[in-house]
Amino acid sequence: MGPISHPVRVDLLLHLRGFTAVADEMSVSEAALELGVDQPLLSRRLRALERELGVELIDRTRRQIALTPAGHALLPRARHLVDQADHLLRSVRRHDRQSFVVAVPSGCDPAPLARMVALLEAEGVDVRLASDGDEQPGSAAWSVEACDPDAATWLTPLGAATAPGPSRGPVPLSALRPRRGGERTQVLALPRDLDDPAGRLRRHAERAGIGPATLRRAPHRIAVAETMAGRASLICARHEAVTYGLSWSPFVDPVPRGHRLVEQPPPPGPLTAGRVREQALALLGACVGAPEEGRG
């Protein structure tokens, strides 16, 4: 007794993908180019799918590709199956990859942060953003932490934000101190700068003649509201001012805020070294206000 022969079954998903591509392009050659296969191979797959289903899907009696009634009936179902399969594959791949968690300080600039996410996702890195206020920021692969400027990965220049008006050039910190006989205006600073255990900003301010009675701590939104109302000047980074349309001027003598990168090894391949790592770190620094290369 000879071996029992079994009918050869087609790879249904593969062949349905070819069919939907032909239906979308209305051209076997264009569909083959889109799928990255040879045209004769795609034609054979279409024929095999028709034999498997027992119907003709493509009307080959015309000069222009057209679907038969059976082809029109199959198309929405075929698209649904292909979409579901693609979704399944993406879900499995995402689950299989460990997320690359990046923890950043609250109040950072979202534009360069979004560009960094797009850059890493284009390299196949599954990025998840976290805030320094999250419960477990220590589990992040990259963390941006405040630090002494002398040990910083990035330096953020601080300056004076004032009510919206004409832009000014660099100003000395002493320009914010109260003037004799003039209206007393408060000088506000964000908690992250005044809560510095080393008291760097306070020391800069005292040397400029701005004492504790004038320099006050205020949350970001309260400080911005007081500044917009013209009742205060705010010491902050540029991106913290321009978001709300405030005028901002850097200090003549640098008053920097420091941040450092804390990295948990090993990094994903694209972030080990090279161009992608350099671009990602530059964008990460820009999100906390460090000037990007070529930008002031």
C-alpha cells in the first residue's frame, strides 16, 4: 500500500495578504512591489487561494484588474483577518520586549522629549516615560536627577522671567533687587531651586543684594500667575517661562541648574554608543532646558 497523499493547504493568511494588496493597488505588479515579492510568485498565490476557496476572485477577462462578485464579498473579511493578525503580532512583540523606562523631572519641556521618543521608537526601542514623582523611578533605565552643577551631565541656564513684553538681552541678577523708593516687587523661585540643600541660588541672590525677605519660594503655576500679573519676577529656565508667554532673559553671570544621567545597564543596542545615543541624550538634556547643539 502506497503512502496516503494529503491535499496541500495554502498559507491562508499569507495568501489573503496578497489578495488584499492586489485589491488595494488594482495591479498585481504594484502589489508585488508593495509586498516585496516577485510578480509571478504573487500571481501563483492568488491562483492557489482561488483553488482553495473554489471561486474566482480576480476578473482576468478585462485589461484593467477588477474583482469578481466573490472577490468583493471576500475583501472586507480578508482585510479584517489581516488586520487582526498584524495586531496580534504587534501585541506579542511589544509584550516580549522589556520597556525602556525614562524618568524625567516634572515640568520638563515636552517637545524635545517627544522627539526623543520618536527617535528611539524608530530604532525599535519600546520607550515608556515616567515622572520623578512616580512611586518607583529607581527602576528606570535612564533617570534625570537634579545634582550639583559641578557634577552635572547637563547645565540649564536660569534667567529672569517677567510679564509679557518686548524681549530683552541678558540681565544681571542684581537687576531684580528692590529699588529704593520704587514699588516693591517680589522675586520668586521654583521649589526645585530653593530646596537645593547646598543653597546655591540663595547664595547667588544674596551676593546680588536679594535677601530672604525678597526671594520667595512658589509653586510653578502660582509663580507664573504672579509674574503674568506684573507683581513678581520669576527665576527659572527658559522653557518654564515661554510656555506661558512670559518674557525671559538669561543672567549675565551664569546661574545654572544641574541635572545628571543615572543609567541602569545594559542599554538596548542602539543606545550603547554612536549617533542615536548622542541624539537621544541631547534631546533628553533639552527637555530639562540644557541648550541643544546649535541652539542658544
